[in-house]
Amino acid sequence: MAAEITQTLDIKSLAVGLTIAIGALGPALSIGIIGSKGLEAIGRNPEASDKIQTAMILSIAFAEAVAIYALVIALVLKFT
């Protein structure tokens, strides 16, 4: 009986870890790409830097929201 409980906790911990790891990988890569492309765009057209920077920051916030959703799901898995 104790072995079953330990195995269940191990599988649950693995699921939580994988959820947050995979859920953070996509946003991390996309934020890097957004920042890179935004700086390239500002380098090509410095006069439009205000508009580009606003769109870049908004896009980064939306990408970060996906990581927060993954964190919420991981926490739900952990505590249920």
C-alpha cells in the first residue's frame, strides 16, 4: 500500500515538472524571437521605434500569459 502511494506521488511530481517545463519552453523561445525581431525592426527603421516597442512589449506580455497558464495547471495538478 505504501509503495502505491509513493509511486503515485512520483508520477504526480513528474507530471507537474513536465507541465511547467514544457509550458515554459514555448513562451521562453517566443519571447526571445519577439525581442530579436523587434530590435531588428528598430534597427532598420529607428523612426518607428515607439510603435515597434509598444507592439513588442504587448506581444511579450501575451506570450508570458501562456507560461502563467502552464503554471496554474501545474499548481492544480500538484494540489489535487
